[in-house]
Amino acid sequence: MATNRGLRRVLVPATAVIVVVALLGVCMWSLQRSLVYLPARGDVPSAASVLDGAGDVRLRTSDGLDLDAWLVPARGADRDTAVLVANGNAGDRSVRAPLARALAEEGFTVLLFDYRGYGGNPGLPSEEGLAADARAASDLLVARGHPPERTIYFGESLGTGVATTLAAERPPAALLLRSPFTSLADLGAHHYPFLPVRALLWDRYPVLDTIGRIDRPATVVFGPQDRIVPPLQSAAVAAAAARLFERVEVPDAGHNDPALTHGPEVVAATVRLADHAL
């Protein structure tokens, strides 16, 4: 009898753990996109009210969505080169205004756009949807005289998955990846090691697999204090790049630190990459 009671004491906690993990798995499966995609709430200001000379433009996706964006003209010496910025998973285009300003001052035309479901745009975000949004952004730049071969794709965090997918389809002049992860599944498994993330995820963003197929110069920038994307994953992406131009570690920088989002080292790395590729 004592043995049976002891066995029950062991089995009840074990069963409870299994039930809790199963419930967490169900919640993650059903709510996963609300955990991955974090658009800011509220209105986005006009481009000109934030960036001198910038204009509001609209992108048209292949599945019929109209997306709002900002086109920021080059200031000073025009390089005749555009930078297409693929945002991370949070905020909206206004958050990237300091980056656009810094790049425009270096002579780049910059396109800031919000994905579907972000910045007041219609639709719901997904990997397939964001890929269509990036193609629409590329289409607008082509219409404004900036074909892919005169464009640098600048992907940040989640946007590194968007940018590498676009680069595999429409090769750019060069590719800059800021804080890339190896894949969304790898990143999810890092943050939720107790859940079967790889089996649950709908969206994958296989950056590591894709970067090796892109025959264009690539720079990878990351911070050693990043607590969102493990620096080892960013370093692995750099090692896998088919044509790595430069690997840049921004000292003491975390994922959302200004030094890493739009600091001088990030801007200088973009300039060096453009000078090399064009």
C-alpha cells in the first residue's frame, strides 16, 4: 500500500506537468502569429512631418492590398542607390525614421514600408504575406528608377527572413542583415525549449538555408549583448553566406539599442557594402 501511495505521489505531479505543457502547446499553436507579429497601435504620422522631403507612397501587392509606405530621397550627393528596409516584427515605419535619415544623409534613397497588418495597413501578417509585401516594395522602387541591381536590401531581425527571401527571388546589389536568426523555428526553440516549437510553427523564415543560395555581397551586423536573437545564430548566418563581405559586431549592443538599430557603425557598414557592390 505504501508503495502504491508513493507511486501516486510521483504520477500526479508528472501528469500535471504534461497537462500544463500540452495546454501551453495548444495556446502557442493557436496564438502563435500574435506572439510573432507585434504591430504598433495608433496612427502613423505623415512622412513629411517626420523626415524632411519624404513622401507618403502606396504599394500594391499581388493579392490586392494597398500598403502605406514612406519614400525618403537622398540628401547631398545622390548615390543613385536605394535601400529597401524590411522591418523587424514590432512597431511601424516611423520607428525606422532615424535609420532612414542617417542613410539618406549618406546619399541613399530609402523606402520604409509597413507590412500587412502594420501601420494601419489591411490584412494579417504571415510569412507568405510579408514576402508579397516585400515584392510590392521592390516594384515601387523599380517604378521610381531603382531596379534590384541598384538596391540594397536591409533586413532587421524578422525582416532578415523577408529580405533573404526577396533576395533569392530578385537578386539585389547587396544584402545587409541586422541581427539575423538562423530560422524562426531555431529562434522559437531557443526561447521556448520546453515546447515542440518546430512542429507547431506555421511560419519558418529559413534564413540560414537561404543565405547560402544568394550570390550577392552580404554584410551581417549584430550585437554581442542581444537577448532576443542569440549572437551565435547571427554568426552562423554570416558563416553560411555565399558571398560574405563583412561581419560586424557592434560592441556592447543589445537587440533594440540605438547603436544597433541606426547607429554610426550600422550606417558605415551599409556605406562600405554599397561601395563594394556598386
